[in-house]
Amino acid sequence: MSNNALLNIGIFGIFVIATLVVVIRASRNTKTAADYLAAGRAFTGPQNGVAIAGDYLSAASFLGIAGAIALNGYDGFLYSIGFLVAWLVALLLVAELLRNTGKYTMGDVLSFRMRQRPVRAAAATSTMAVSFFYLLAQMAGAGGLVALLLGITGKLGQAVVIVVVGALMITYVLIGGMKGTTWVQIIKAVLLIIGAGVMTVWVLAKFGLNLSSLLGAAVDNAPKAGEKLLGPGLQYGATGTSKLDFLSLALALVLGTAGLPHILMRFYTVPTAKEARRSVVWAIWLIGLFYLFTLVLGYGAAALVGPDKIRAAPGGANSAAPLLAEALGGPLLLGLIAAVAFATILAVVAGLTITASASFAHDIYANIIKKGQVEDKDAEVKVARRTAIVIGVVSILGGIAANGQNIAFLVALAFAVAASANLPTILYSLFWKRFNTSGALWSIYGGLAVTITLIILSPAVSGKPTSMFPDADFDLFPLSNPGIVSIPVAFVLGYLGTVLSKEQNKEKYAEMEVRALTGVGAEKAVSH
């Protein structure tokens, strides 16, 4: 093993030990379900805002977008714009109302005025589906990153690394619960934004702090793309289908955030709806700043590393940011940035795992199997911990299968599932008086079925050299992202399911509306 690989392992080891100490300290006050699943609702708006940024700025944001900009220029930056604009939907339509209405999970809100058991089962199913797609992306990112850092090119070696990342993630969740996970996300967000900020200033300094000089150098160093790197159409513009594909992707990105269960669950870790709103405002500022950094990092990678070298690297496009770090500061900066990227993956997978396990424990176990009558106050936490182990094992196996895939594309699929299965039901629940159980089930299961079917039949899975299964060919649906079809279909299904059923609960809607808008009766912080 090279000295550089040992240096990278050393830096990563220091980070893991430091965060484990934080998680163990945070776990000392984890006594109840509210502590384990919602961090005792003890975080302030700014703290939660930083944690949301940590949860949201995943491997796709750091590795995927920087690589997309380095190779596709303007079209790659559209990922950043979509991910950021999405927060306005979350802020204006969802954050405060959700915090007032729910307790631990998305299922609390959706089942508030519906028949509890079928709606909670549907909400838990869609939460698991979104979490699984997202976990695939993070695990695939871990494999690619380590391939670059440690020079492990064999699939077996990368599989071992994915197992190690999965084991660490399970450890964080089992020991620290939501409180420990939140602190890991806060630390990781600070490190990521500082690391990206330092690299951004460093890149600009190489070009006399002149963005135009940087863009010119990127064009000169990418002779195949040339001036096209600075305008739209390099990736999404060759044909009518690719333009439609971009529109579909943009729709999924912008509407997906407000339906992501691991983001929605963060609103329950604050004591009031006002703090939930503050946390989103903090998140928007931090995430917006980071996405401005990705513009410089992406074009910086094109200028200083070059698209050909990035494509030839073990991680492909996902290697752009680490290769840029190596070009700027040698092995030491590469090790530091790689450790931050690893921290990014660990923090996000821990957040996803606790969300999925909380949904199973609270929605399936406590409210469906036990019908809300859980005698042992620790039972919900025990079930959540066991579920976390199962989810961890499944995500490790899925990550090994998806290793080598484009991370940003896998995350975009998770967004499409969230926007189709979750968002229509959330919006109808909060704003449509007539909405009922049938409508909720039609939109969740229908949106989920349509999205996953179209993904399986798309070029993302088969029929192209860049597909998940390049040798197979069953791409009957022409678009890589199904958002433009699946999202409207889910809204229509929710409407049809509602109007074709006579069930209605106006009294419960009135109670939900008052609670959502005023906070009367909402979950308060639990103090010890």
C-alpha cells in the first residue's frame, strides 16, 4: 500500500474516532422514543439548519455535481439549481405545517385524518423505497471514492470497503439515535462547507481571482467540448428526447425535496414550528453557498485536471473533486477532502437509516401491529435498532450491486420516487378538505408503482453503455428520469381515488388545519 493510501486511511480514521466519541457522548441522554427518534426535540433552528445541510449535501452534491460540471459545464450546474430551488417548495408549503401536525414520521401527518393502519403502511412503504434508492447512491459513492484513494481497483476490495462503511453507519445509528446522527451531520456540514470554500478560493487564486480566466482555462483544457462547456445543451440538448429528459429531471429535483422522508423527519427535532422555519432558512443559505462553490470546483477540475483524466479515473465523473484537491494541494489535501467526502457519505447514510428504521418502528410496529398500545416504553426504540441492522445489511448488498454507477443519477431516481409517491399525498393531506384514505393509498402506491416501473423500463437501467445493466436491453420508456410522467400521474391518482370514494372526515380536517396553521396541540419538546 502506498504512503498516500496510508495517509488517507489515517485522516479518515481520525474523523471516525472523533465522531464516534461525539455519538457516544450524545447517546447518554437517549432514554425515550422521543430522544431516539426525534433527538428529544432539543435542537435549535440554526443547529437543525446546519444538520439539514449536512443531510442534504450528499455524495451526489459534492462528488456528483462537481464531476457533472467538469464534464458537461452549464448542464451539470443545472443539478445545483434544481437541488437549491427545491428548498423554496419545502419552506413555503411543507416545513412549518408538517412540524405542527406530526410527531416522528411522515406517516403521522398522512394518517392524521385518515384510517390509520392502511395509510401508515403505505407511508412506511414509500419511506423504505426512497431510502433504499438514496442509500444505493451513497454506497456506490463510497466504493468509487475508495477505489481512487487507496488504489483498490478490484470489485472485491471495493465491496469490503462498502461493508466497512455500512458497519460504521449501523454503529452510529444503534449508539446515538437521532441525536448522535444529528451531531455527525452538523460536524460533517461544517467540514464540507469549509473544505469546499478553501478549495474554491484556492482555485480562483490560481486564476487571479478572476472567474472569466477560470472559465477560459476550462474551455481551453476541454478541446472536445470547447465553448459548449459554457452554454446549455452539451448534455441535454442533442435531441428532443434529451431536452424532455432534462425537464423531467428538473421536475423531480425541484419537487422531490419536499417529499424526502429523511429531510421531513428533521423538522421534528426542533421544539416549535418557528424553529422548523428558521432551520429551513439556515439550510437554504448554507446549501446555496455550497452550490456556488460547486460551480468553481467543477470548472476548476475541467481547467486543472481535464475531462479526459477525470473520465479515465476509477470513479469516473465522481473523481473530479478529489482529483482537483490532489492537483491543488497534493496528497495531504486529497486525504483531507476524501475524508470529508467519506464523512458526507457516513452522515447521510446514518440519517437515511434512522429515518427508515423509525418509520418501521413507529408506523408499522407501534401503530399497525400493536395498534398504538405499546406497553414497554423502550419497545419502539428496540424495534428501530433491530430494523436499522436489517436496513444496513440490505443497503450494503445493494451498494455492492450498484458500485460504479453515476451517483447524481441514482439520487435523481430517489427524488423522482419521493416527488411521485410522497409529495402529492402530503400536499393533498395538508390543503384539500375532501381528501380521504382511498386518495392517499391511490397516490402513494400508484405513484410508487408507476415510478419504479418506468425506472426499470428506462435507459437508466438497460440499453446503453452507461446503463446499470449495459448488456441487457428492455428500455421501453425513452426518458432516464420518469418525473415528468410519474408526478402528474400520482396527483391524478390521488384525485381519482378521493372523488370515487364517499369517505370524508371534515371534523378531523378542521382539527388538522387549526393545528397545522397555529401549532395548537402540536408535539412539544421533552425535557429531562
